[in-house]
Amino acid sequence: MTKPDQPVADLATRRGEKWARALHALQEQLGGEETLVVEGRLNRMVGMTIEAVGCEAVIGARCLVESQQGGDIEAEVVGFAGDRLYLMPTGNLQGIHPNARVTPSKQMYEACVGDAVLGRVLDGAGRPLDKKGPLVLHERVPLTGKPVNPLDREPIRQPMDVGVRAINGLLSVGRGQRMGLFAGSGVGKSVLLGMMTKYSTADVIVVGLIGERGREVKEFIDNILGEEGMQRATVVAVPADQTPVMRMHGAYLATSIAEYFRDQGKHVLLLMDSLTRFSQAQREIALAIGEPPVTKGYPPSVFALMPQLVERAGNGKPGGGSITAFYTVLTEGDDQQDPIADAARAILDGHVVLSRDLADAGHYPAIDVEGSISRVMTEIVSPEHLQRVQRFKQLYSNYASNRDLINVGAYTPGSDARIDEAIQMHPILLHYLQQDMNQPLHWDTCISQLEEIFPMNESGQETAPAIAPVE
């Protein structure tokens, strides 16, 4: 076997390099990415779940499904099995037909953020709902956020004024705290959220109305939030008639907007109504693709995604901004042991429980101080404040445990000094817990009124208690 002549070998090398340079230039013109997309077809549809074959895509990717009504329907990849992809639509499914073309995309869902979202009402995809014109945003962030190193977070040391006396005084909330608002239906949950939105001292308010009635969205914006509250607020509204994927996107979008402002060094109040609807949306998706239910119909993925959402809130780096979050948890049938309520209590920094008995008695806000707690309160208030709160709860609980005897006249005054004091102080305590929805009561006022009820001398000893309700 003879070797080729050297000039022939050199010519072949030069031609190879020429073709390589030409191919490289062509790839640069095309963006350096593959332009061929392998399309699949719709194989099966059960409920809201679309099954596609003949194509591949990663979890969370955007896909387009052909529709006979014109245009394409957008769907998200939520699972796969073998050569089959499971997709969940983000919109209406009308027009989908057998063997419809399914076009996968390498694009992942992102959140468009910026200062322009203030004063606007958005849907789960970030589109304006308020008819105030287009929303121009240039910055994009991952919809599901990025994990935060817990050692990079600033500790919770500063109180957050929410404008509600019962919370400021007895369940003090710190900047960067995540609180749960546990309530059944019709006990004043939306009104309490509206009070915190209008009266809070936070720089920015982000409200996520996830999976609630569509009627409540406009009522919350017009009647509860108002023009004054909307000036520094952003509302993400995804009513119950939206698909489960869009409901989850709404919760992620609201959190992404809050993260954007926190990274700008601002103090954000995030109000999400509700964490339960977010969990139910994930339950619908998980059950539809075959995940087994484990706890009263909830599959394991629900309890994995819930902390991933909640942990995105909190303080940022030292000297930066913060996200103080309130997540409403719907206790169906007023069952505090509901799986979602029980899991939420374990991952949140405290909870505020709204009582139906108090609401039925006309006591608003209907906060059950006995069943509520703030886990960071000891880090943000003085020892004297904690002592007053302890005295308040002791008197309130003492009266509540003997209420039946007192109401039927079976208790004889003078039998127990502690009960006598609880009876004397009960009207004062009730007055402190109640507040008109149009009356803001800020931090300093709430603390000074608590000091009037339980005055102390310089050595921290309690002096004569107040005998008249505070104004």
C-alpha cells in the first residue's frame, strides 16, 4: 500500500479546513443552535391531560398543540413515561383533535418583572387584566425562582407594622417572616388582608389571588384595596376557572415579582390567597398523570412543592430587602388538622387563626389569640412587651375557660381572685382585639395601648391595671 503524494494530502487538509470554517460560519448565522424540531402527535386525552408521542421535551417546557379553531394551544410538560409525554394546557382546550400536531419547545416558563408592574393587575402569564395599556418589561427571571442559601439570609430582627392592633401587639410579625392565615369561609379573611395591604408600612405590596372566585377579584381591588392601596401594589389574579397549571403559575409569578423588589433593596409584603388552592392545583396535575394519593387524596408532590414556594419568601442578604409573607390556608369545615393546614404549620414561622365563633358574634377581626402564635416574636420585641402579652393571654384564656359558668351565673364573685380579675379585665381585652376595617392602628400606637392596659414600674413589676378600655 502506497502513501499519497504530499501535495494531494495538503490539498485535502486545506479543503477540510475550508469546509469546517464555512460550517462554523453558518452555525453562527443560525445562532449556534439546532433548528430542526421533531414534532409529535396527540395520542390520547383524558380530562385535562394531553398525551403526546413522537417527540421529546424536558419537564416544565412549553409545547404548542394544534387546534382546529386556528392557532395553537400552549401546554406545559408535567411528566413522561417511556416515549409518551404528559402535558397540561395553560388555556382553553376547545379545538383539540385526535392526532393533532404537538410541537415541543426548548423554552422554559419565565416571569417578566420590573417597576412597571406597580399599580397593575395581571393574570398568571403576566398579561394585564386592568385595561391600562400594554405592560413593557424587559427583565426576565425563572418562574420557579432560584434556591437561596440559608446562610446568606439576614436574621429577622426588625418588626413589620401591618396596621392591625391584634397582630402588632400580640402576634408581632418581623420583616422577612412567613405567616399562615388559617381561616374557613366567611370569617373576614379578605377584609383582614385588605387592612394589611392598605395600612402596612412595607414599600411594595404583592397580592396573589390564586384559585378564588372571579367575583372576589374585582371586589378586593375596588372595595378593599382601593386606589390608595393599588398605588404601591401589584395584584396577580388567577380565578378558579383557570387551569391548574395557570393557577400554579400565578403563585410563582407573584413570588417572582416580590423577589424582584426584594433584590432592589425594598421591603415587600406578599399576601397570597390561598396556599390551599395552590396545593389543590398541584393535586389535580399529579393525580391526572398517575401519581398515587397518600394523605386524604393529596399525592406526595404537593408536600414537596409547598415548601419550595414558601421558602422563596424571607429576608435577602444583610443590608438588603425582605419579603414578609402571609399565606392564607383554607381549613375546610374549620378542620385545623386538614393535611394542607398541618403541613403549612410545620414550614411557616407562625400562624394567625380566624375563629368562626368570633365572626358569628360580630367580633372583627376574628383573630383567635389562643390558637395563634408568632415564632419570631421573642427576637423582635422587648422582654416587657412579652411579659404584657403573656399576661393578656392568661387573663383572656382564664375567662374563656370559665365562660359557661360566668354566663349562667354559676360563678360566685370572690371565689377565685384570678377569675375575678379576668372578669374585670375582659371588656378591656375585647376592645383591644377589635378594630374597625377603616381605622389604621400602627405599631407605636398598638404598643402604647398595651402598656396602658398593663403598666409597669422601672423594675418591670406590674402596677395597677387599667380600669377603662383604651380609645
